[in-house]
Amino acid sequence: MFPFQFLNEVVADSAAAKGVTDALNSVTGMSAEEIKQAVSGFTVDILIKIVQVLLIWFVGRWIIKRIVNVIKRVMDKKLVNDSVKSFVTSLIDVVVMILLIIMIISVLGIDTSSFIAIFASAGVAIGMALSGTLQNFAGGVMILLFRPFKVGDYIEAQGMAGTVKEIQIFNTVITTPDNKVIMLPNGPVSTGIINNYSREPKRRLDMTFSISYGNDFEKAKTVLQRIIAEDARILNDPAEPFIVLGEMGASSIDIIVRVWCNQGDYWGIKFDLNKKVYETFPKEGLEFPFQTFTVNVTKE
């Protein structure tokens, strides 16, 4: 391999030397006036390219600022978090600046294909390394833009339920009723099912009360209507209280009760109705069922 490599270097050096020699011969064969014209023409070309570069730079920077300002105004109208706004505008500024630099390089006559390949390779590598992080960032932006929930809402997402404490760039922080802090990645949250219990001002409460077989259903219904009427927090709009015999189970008659209330009264009404029914039914002669088994013994 070495002789061939040496020969290649000799040939390359000879070609370069020949090129230099030809350039010198062409210059030495020119008159002073011709050399002056060639230098002035070269200088004019350089000046024209410098003016083009400066013009592209300043016009490009002006356009970039206008684009960033428009994006900022859009995010301000959408009430996007300040940290997200700063990150997005910086990211856009850097990306467009790289494109502007590539444009300037092409104006100077430098081949930009290698630069584009380098940037593309770097982008692919960074994207693969930060795929999960970028997904969470994109999810955070989607949540802040479309607002499926806001701080203070009680939501259920990714198998977790709690009150939204903070919406960060990469995570959503919720607090559970027993005061545990849970951080949910924004990517899965934005693409999964979100149950927002606080979105509407009113909520329907569904409950089931059971009585033993042989008890009077109509009497139980009348008692439940009286208990519901005594609670001023229960609403008649959008629908009046609903009481029906839902199912006849193995050991009980199940009565379904549906009432409407304001969001803030949901849990209070639920616990109070359970307590009042537990105290009132026995006084009215209504029995709570117990699971029973019938055993038949056969003598042979």
C-alpha cells in the first residue's frame, strides 16, 4: 500500500504545483493595467458579496424578530406558561438563525450540502436521545394550548386522580386527597384519556341502596324522597332526583338513586346521604340485607 500512497501524494503535489505555476505564468504574462483591472474586478465581486451578506443578515434578523413577536402574541392570547413561551421562542430563534447562516454561506459560494448533512445528522441524534423528553415537552405545549384542564381542577389521568397543582414543561403535578404529590409525564397525559371532574359546574351523584326481600319498595322510595327533599344542596336542575328499582340481586333489592348537585357539594352530599339512610331505614322498618346462603341437606 505504501508505494501507491506515496505515488498518489507525488501526483497530487505535482498537480497542485502545476496549478500554481500556471497561475503565476498567467499573471506574469499580464500587463500592469490588466492586473489592475483583474484586482479591481475581484474587489468589486467581494464587495458585492459583502453587501449581499449584510443585506441578507439584517433583513433576515428583522424577519426572525417579527416571526418571534407574532408567536409570542399568539401564546399570550392562549395564556401559555412563561417558561414555555421562553423556550419556544428561543428554539424558533435558533432554528431560523441556522437557516439564515446556511443561506449566507451559499451566497458566499461555499457548498452547503456538507453543513446541511451535519445539521441533519445532529438533529437525528439529538431527537433519538431525547425522544421521551421531547414527547413530554410537546405534550406540555399541547396541554397549555388546548387546556383540557387547569390548575385547581380535579382530574383522573394515567390511572391517577387528584387536584392539579402545577402544569410544568415536562410534567403535570397533582395532589391526591390524602396529600400525596404525583408527577405525571405530559406526553402520555396529552395522548391518553383525561377525566376532568371540575370542568362543569354541576355533577350527578349516583348511589345504590339495598333493602331485604320482603320489604316494601314503595315505602323505601318515599323515605328516600323525603331524605333528598330535606337536603337543600340537591338540585332539581338539570333533572329532578331519580329513584328506581335497579336490580334484584341474590340477597337484596337494589335501589338506584341519582341526584344533581354543585361540584363543591358532591362528596358532602354523598357521605350525608349514606349516614341518613343508615339511620332512617331501620326506624321505618326497612332492613339492610346480609349475604345469605341456603344449604340443603339430604339424608340417604
